[in-house]
Amino acid sequence: QLQLVESGGGSVQPGGSLRLSCAASRSTVLGYTIGWFRQAPGKEREGISCISPLGATTNYVDSVKGRFTASRDNAKNTVYLQMNSLKPEDTAVYFCAARARGNHRCTLNPDAMGYWGNGTLVTVSS
């Protein structure tokens, strides 16, 4: 059973940056396609980024293109989401999730993910 743990959330002013990390607890992210999702209060969970197992493919939702970058260091068993030029509308709980091993297609559909972390809160406010 893959267990994912997010970290790196916090409070930041508009225009600031944060880097989120997603690590596997007692397991490995090697071989899994990882997605990043967020959920703001009163809104549905939104897929914002995904990265294929070797990092060769990344996808982003239009609202974060050019500002967010997904990467991974399989040697460190960690996937990252670098978030720059943050806006108040980026405020949400951010989750990482993994597709089932062997299903490598990158997707922003939360229903396609098999394993979820508990999330980390990102607040963008002046």
C-alpha cells in the first residue's frame, strides 16, 4: 500500500513562492505517475499538475502554466511542486496522489488516482 505524505505548505504573500514535497512513507514513488491536486473551501478538487514516472512528461492546468513546475528526484523518493508568482486564488489544500503502478499516462483527473496523501495547506494573502 503506497502512503504519500505532503509537506512544504504555509502562508505566503502574493507573488511569493513555495515548494511542496510529496514523499512515500515506508515505500517508494519510483514507477508511479504522480499528480498534484488542490481543493479550495467550497470547491471541488482540481487537478493542477502531473508527472510521469521518469519525469519525461508533465501536464499542467492552464491556471498554473508558467508559474508551477513539477519535478521528481527518484533517488530521494520525492516529487516536488515548485510554485512561483502565487496568487490569492491559489489558496487551497494541496494533495499529491499516485496512479496505480503500471498506469503511466499523465492525467489531471482525480478519479484516476489510486493513492492520496492527506494534504498540506497553502495560504496566499497579504
